[in-house]
Amino acid sequence: MNHLAHALLAGDDEALQLGGMLGDFVHGQPDPAVLPSRVIAGIRLHRAIDVYTDAHPEVLTAKALLPSPYRRYAGILLDMWFDRCLARDFPRWSVQPLPEYSVALRALLWRQDALLPPPLRRFRNYMEAYGLPAGYADDAVLGEALGGIGQRLSRANPLDSALPVLLEREAELQGRFEAFFPELREFAREWIEAHAE
């Protein structure tokens, strides 16, 4: 899952949300001398969500829908696509309007600037420039984001041409997301109850 999903699945707890955002930027064991325990719990939640997602049958089915050479990058593509699904149907998943939610998430990152590693600070600037995560509802923004990820990867890849491939399979991918995301949401709720209280 991508940034919007990780923040949303963390619930209303800002420390867990921050950990959800840090999850892609903190590698190895988080340092308790640097990060508060609830933020570390958010990083662990992020990682648990990723493991659950990667093994889920609906996600595996969605990956199989992508042709070669895109299937090799299916994890990245579906993470981004599922944030598009969330952004486009956000009122179904949150009582807060998506533009307000997006602004609040970026404001959280600014308030917690001292805890952010430099790559997340740079990404926060990108979020500001493109109105993310709300911007993921816009196919043009999504396509540009995919191209940007592709440029940062060390090997040649087709991410800059993936958006039409995803759009051709929109209905099928939406169906997989609809079946998967409620189960992921329940998994995250149960994880928080068991590990983050």
C-alpha cells in the first residue's frame, strides 16, 4: 500500500500516522532514542500492512492481471493504484473530506519535521507541489508519480508507460481492491488493538 492507505489505516492517532509515513524511509530497527514508541509502532504497523498485502489472494490475483514487463513491478504499480482507488472513493472510507485529510497529513509532517529523515523531507516537498495524497485521484499526477519512481530505480523499467496498462484493467483492478481493502482495514484495526495500545 502507498502513503494514503498507510495513513488512513493508522486511524486517528497522529503518532501511528507519522510512523505509517516513515515506514518507507526508516530501514532496519527504528531507534527508540530518536523516535517515540507510538511512532515506532506506526512503522511496525506499516511493515505488517505490507506483509499482509503482499500475501493477500486478491492482491496476487491483481498482480497476475498485469502483462510482462509490468508484472515485475506489480507491487509498486498496485500500491500506487490502490491509493488512486482510495482517493477516488474517499468518502466511503473516511468522514473527513480528502482535501482536508491531505492537508492535515502534510501539516503533521511539517509539525514533526525534526523526526523526518532527509528523503521524507524531500518527499514532503513533492507532496506539497502535487497536493498529495489527494492528488493521486488525478490520473495525470499518478502517471507522473510512476514515471518519477521509475527514474529513481537503478535499472531500466517500464513504469513511465504503466498508466495506460492500469487504466485498461481498471474495472478488474477495482474489483480486486474492493474485495481486499475491507479485509486489510480489519487486519490493521486488529493489529493496532493487539500491538499499539
